[in-house]
Amino acid sequence: MYWGKIIGTLAGLATLKPWFVLAGLFLGHQFDRGFAQRYRSFEKQGADISRVSEKFVSALFQTMGYLAKVDGRVSEDEIRAARMIMHRLSLNPAAVRRAIAWFDVGKQPGFPLLQKIREVRRVCARSASDRLTFVRLLLEVVMAKDSLKREERALIWTICTELDIGRVELAQLEAMIRAQKGFKRSPAGDADAARVRRAYATLAVSPDASNDEVKKAYRRLMNKSHPDKISGSNPGADVIAAAVRRTREVRGAYEMLKARRSIR
């Protein structure tokens, strides 16, 4: 993580004073260090994201709907990002339908945003990490489009203020999400996206499938392809080798999707 050091150094150079250059470099380093620590903590939290309560999920998708609609229209990118979060929260089909309904509630005129955020604060009163997760997931949706309008940014800051999240923490969250978006648009990101598409194709499921559907597809294919399942018919060596190869492909595809979607 180095963007903080670059920006801090450039700001210092603009003053033409060596001490300000050093100060900018130091402050940028502190920002990068905090950003890296925050990024690692979020990576660790990824496996636990599905443990959040229904009240948390309800407030999350209502607030998402409100923020997505505030500029007048909900973009396809925002809808896609919200869908991905439903998957990562391991919502079953019924819970997905409730999340969509909550999203629509947030889009309605007169939605009581502050009241809802204060409910989140009560739900997450003992967990600062849950409050940060709430804001991070909101940012993943509203930042799915190309730019944030002033009104959207002001609302995000209002939410952060209510949840006791400071400007440095908000900047770190934004930087992390922008870094992730930059990676997705890079050649390495394209290659990674291709691997994910192959994983879905290997399991013969759609990216829109629920976590339960992904798990069922994996179990079905393992039951069909595993060498132990065909050993009773005395298969030849080539058939066993093909079964081993197929089992390895299915297991690898599932492990990738399990990590990406926080499947438990």
C-alpha cells in the first residue's frame, strides 16, 4: 500500500519546503500502514460476514436502497453489487427475497434514514467492526458506479458520523474499494474474472445462483465424479484418471467460489 506516501510527498513538494516533504511522506506512511491493517482485518472478517443479524441485514439493504435512489435512478451496477452482497451474506432464496423487498423500502419517498442508522448503532453498540462492515458494504454498492455525487457523499458522511466512524477510517474504506475496483479492471483482474467464470462453468451454475445452489451443485458433481463412486464397476486406469482429474477440477472450482462468496 503506497498511495498515501505518494500523495503526502506530492503535497509536501508543492510547498517547496523539505520539512513539509518529509512530513507528507511520514503522514502518508501512517495512512498506508493503517490502510493495510484495515484491509487485512476486513479480509479476516470476510469469512464471518454471514454471522450478522437479520436486523443488521434489514437495515443494510434499506439503507442501500435509499442511497442508490438518491440520485434519481438505481443503476445496473448498483443492483449487481447489491446482489453480490446477498451472496456473500449467504442469504437463502427466501432471505434474498426479503433483502430485495427491504431495498425497495429504502427507495420509497420519506424513508427515515437517520432513524434506521440509529437502529444500526444500537444493534452494533458493542462491535466497532460491525459498524465498519456496515459502511463498507454500503460503499461497495454506491461506489459500483463511476462517481459519487456531492449529495451521496454528504449522506455517507452523515451515516459515518452516526456510527462513530471518522474521516480517516472512511478514507481508508474508500481507498480499499477503489483499489479493488482498479484490480478488477487490470489485466490481472481480467484473468481473475476469467478464473471465476470457469469455476461457475465447472460447477454448471450461474453466477446468480444462491450459495445453497452452489453447494448442492458441488455435492452432486462430487457424488457423480469421485473415483470411489465408480470403483465398484472395475473401471480401467484411464477412466479412474479422468475421474481423479474431474474431481480435482470440481473441488478447486468450489474452493474458489467458497472463498469469494464466504460460503460456510
